[in-house]
Amino acid sequence: MAESTNAVVSGSKEETADKMSLHRAVMRGTGFWDWMRGIDPAINMTSGLVAMSMTRQPLPKLRELPVVNFLDIDDANYVNALLHEALPKDQVSLKGYLSHRPLGLGMITAGPGFGKTTAIATATLCMQAKLDRIFCSAPTNVAVDNFADRLDQTTSSVCKRYNTGKQQDDPTRMRHRLVVRAYRMQDEFAAVMHLLRYPIPESDRPRIPIAKTSKWRLHLSISSWLLAVLGSRAVGVRELTPDDSEGLFSLRASIEERPQYSNLLAVAKDQIGWDDYVLSGVLHKDAGHTLLKAIIEAADIICTTPSMATDDVCREWRTSVARGIAIDEAASMTRADLACVWGNSLLPCFLAGDDKQLHPAIMTGDEQDSEGNIFHRFVADGKLSALEYLMGTDLPVYRLKTQLRMGCGLFDVVAKEIYPEVPFTYDTCCNLNLDKFAVGRDFESYAREKYPTLVPAPSGTLQPIFVHCEGSSVFVDKFTGSKYSRDQIKIALDFAVDLLKFRPGITSSNLVLLTPYLSNFALIAAMRKSPEYAASLINTRPASTIDGFQGQEGDIVLVVMSTNRQSGPGFVCEAARLNLLLTRQRSGLVIFGDLTIAVPIAIVAAEPGAPPSEDNSIDKKGKRKRKGKDDLPIWVYHSDGSVGFSKATVLRNVFRTLSTAGRFVTIKAMKLEKA
């Protein structure tokens, strides 16, 4: 019989084997009938064959599936503080969901901007209060960073709410849970030594000596917590507060008691210089790793990627200490990665994600060898994410239905085309009269003044704008299908600079530049360095691809499609990718591309708001005309490099909705390059 991957699972060998049997039933996705009858064909072939016998057998007594109440916590005030992270109208339903979880398994899903990460963070803290240590993961480094950040923000918010009215010396005050974002130990140690030597970053100082491909960052890392314990004055290292984890103060006291660490504490606090510290003997690598591991041992929640979950330190903590699992962006995680993190002993687990955004990345698609044999025959199976698979088993799912991020109106097009079956409402925090949407109001005002033909958004709403780059050239890599357009990038950058010039209330930090293609991403970075853009966009964060911006947001998002009628829409015609591309904004969205990909040329040539022409797809009776040349399948390059045809239904509908509403303007390209 296979052994449990979770040493922390308590009980006899029989009980552990039973949990493993139930976990196999979950992963098979064929129901729990055999387990409820006490049969697992995978380990007991004889009983399995008897159960399949054609002779009449007496009906067995069925076992009930185990249920976990994550709100069964002694401190009712802490439970209430946690539940207040949800909207008032959602608190009853969330309480009901958390208090009755068959198999200890929970799933949270919703569209972008509905608060999935906050909900999974709240559920994770409930698990932590009930079970103790929790291991968290997500499919990408960016997603793990976002999850860790939200957990840290949520535990701080919950403790602040819980401690309201309590004195600082009150022993009943709640402390923050220690959330650690784990990276490779060699990177963490290198960061500690570098920040001890260079606590204040300057342009002429060397970078941290870790690989350029490393995704390490200081915030919530093991090294940042160790430096905080040492009392470091390095930029970016937080100062411990009385409400921080007790384990951090215990570690500080332990270090202060040991004479061998006196100089380490002194250099961290800037009481001695680096040269004096070197003369006294620097921290040895083994001793440094011991201190870093002490942070891991003190952690309440560890967040890292599935690949790091197999690293020695994280694997030991996950298998021997963790009593629950939480996964964010689970709709982009493969089932194999879930198995690496979850183990095989049915630890309580929560997953959150959106099955209508990016699917798990598949590196090979329809590629064939010289004889026509497909390299990867399980592409469709590989694209089935951990969340989708478990949702397909009909286990209860908690769905959020209130938009919390985007200003009223900005989600309407995506909701209509991608989430038509999900009724939703905008929360009061999306009201455009609020100060946080002043940027959006200024942007709409600028667009109306700059482009008088642009049809204004309905009262009380903001709407996306499409900038049709007439005559823009697009280049396609014949091997990867990656596209770039110098013309469209220039139009987007000129648009951004002009916006900042005439609307001082909008700063460059309010802008985000996104593009679907890596080639275009590199070209944007290069063109931004030119004198005409560098100064104006100095505080605009670096441009990003869709994949690199998942889970993040910005005030005004400028999307450079880098597609035209000749190149086709590329993999942007995939609904999941288009969904992510059009939902990163809070206050404004501008799409730069070629509208004629999906809209008849005659309509684009006419001014916005002009009466429908004969080329439109709707006849005089309001019925859709018979399919014509504008509705034929489009030649596309998929994200895996394969080539084919697509109807691009969602993309066409989005583009046509914007054109019908008159939310587009035309800017002629300067033809910087000839295709």
C-alpha cells in the first residue's frame, strides 16, 4: 500500500489508509459509492470483485462523508472579525459555507474584481485558526506574491478589528499570523548579506547576487522577516510591532542571548560599519541558513509555488507541519501541481479561481513530428485545471456575485459576453462619485474633449474606448506567432503623454501598459526609453504581458493589441485570454488595435454613432443577417504556437459592441515600418 505523504495526518494506519482511499476517490472524480460501502478497488481487488458480483447482495450500511466546520473555533469574536472581511450581504452565506465543508474541501469562484483572493485569504485564516499551520500555493510566482500580500493584509485587518477598544498591554489582544513568502535558501541568504552591507539602495551599488531569472522579492520573504527580527534599518524591511507574531519576538530574544550574534545585531542596526563587521567575522552560511529556517519554523502560513513545495525545507514543513492547504488561481493550476502540494491524505483544502480566465499552460499543442505523429496527445486533458476538475465532481462551490474593483459600467461588456449566466451587481464602492474614481472621470472628460465624435458613456458609468490604428503595420514571427507593431505602440505612447499633459490630475503612476505578445512587450520597453516618452512616463510601471499581470490591476489600462486585419487576432481570440486582458482596470480601459478585424470596414470608416450601414450584420428587422465574409472563421496563431481557424465569437462581439455604442476613435498610423 502507498504511504501517506503527510506525516502530520493523525490516527492509526487503518484511519490513514481510509483517508488516502477517500482522497483517491476525490481525484478519480467518479463519486464516493465504493468508499461509502467501505470498498476501495485500488487496494482491495477481492472486495471490489465481490461488490461487482451479479448475485443479489444485502445492501450495506453506507458511511457518511466526513464534514469539517472551519468556524468551530473557541474565540467567537475572532470568527466574527474574520466574517466581517466579507460584504454584509455575503456574511451569512459565507458563514454557512465555511461551517459545513464535506471532505474539508472548499471552492471559491467568481469573475475578475469580485474579491476571490480576499475570500480565499479569509477562508485560509479560518483554517489556520481551526487547524494551525497552513501551506499556500498558486500556479505562478506573481499569483503567489498576490496571495501572500492579501493574506498579510487580511490578518492585519482582522486583528485591528478584533483589538478595537483593547489596550496595548491587554493579554487578550490578537496577534498577526506570520505569513512567509518562501524562496530558495541560497537566494534568501544572499539577500540577507547584501542588505546588511547595503541597507540603502543606490544606483551605483551592485544588485543582490542572485540569478537574474530568480523571482525573489523582499516583501514577506524569509530574509525580510529575519532582517526585521535583527532590527535592520534596510529600506523595505518593516519594523516589528507589538501585534506581530510572538514567534518573531521569541526568535529575537534567542538571538540576543547568544554572544556569537552580537556583531550581526550591531551591523543590522547600523551600530557598526560593514568593514568592522567583516573584521569580527561574517555570518557563516550554515549559521545563516539555521536562522532562516527558524523563521520557517515560526511561520503560521507559508506561501510558495508548487515547484518550491518539493524543495527540502518547504517539503519538510508541508509534509510534517502543515495541517491544511490553500490554493489561489486554481483555475490556472494543473492537477499534477495540485497533487504535489495537496499530497494524498485528504488534508483540508480550499481552492479559489476563475475557470473562465487563463487555463493551465501547455507547452506543446498540435505539434507533430516528421511522420505526422502528435507529440502531445493529452492537450485537452492538460488544459483541465485543478479547480475545473473538482467543480465537475458536483461538490458545493461558493460563488461571489458583486463587482468590487471596476467603476460602474467597465465590466458590462465582459459580463455580457463571458459571464452571461451569472447575475452580478456593482457594489456601492464602485460608485463613480467616489474620490478613487476621479482619475476615471478626468479620463472620460479628456477623451470627450480630444475626440468630439466619441459617444459619451451613459450617465453614471464609464465605458472602454477602442482606438482604431488605421493603416498600422503588424509583424508576425513565423516560428512562434508572436506579434509586434511599432505603429500601434507609438499611438499608445503618444496618447498616454498627451493625456498626462492635459490632465494634471492623472499621473504616470495611474497608467498601465499591457500587451498579449512578448515581442511587443520588449518593443514597448525599448520605445519608452526615447526622450519623448521617458520623462513623462517615468513613474509608469514596466509594460507587461497578460500572463505576467494576472491578479494585478491599475487605474487606467492601455492595451496594445498589435494585431490587424492581415495578421488576424492571434491567441487573443481565446475567450479566457481576452477576459484577462479586458479586466485589469479600475477607472479606464483603452484598447489600441485594428477594429476591422471584427467590424466591417464601412462602419469603422463612418463616424462613431453613425446609422448602421448595409454592411452591418443586423438587418432592418433587428435580426442577424446570414453569415457573410465578415463572419467567416479567422486565421489565428494560438498561445501554444499552433495555427488554425477560429470564429473568435467573443472577440467579435466585444469589438462590435464598442463600435455599435460609438466608443471608438480613429488615429492614422505613421507607418514607422513597412510590413
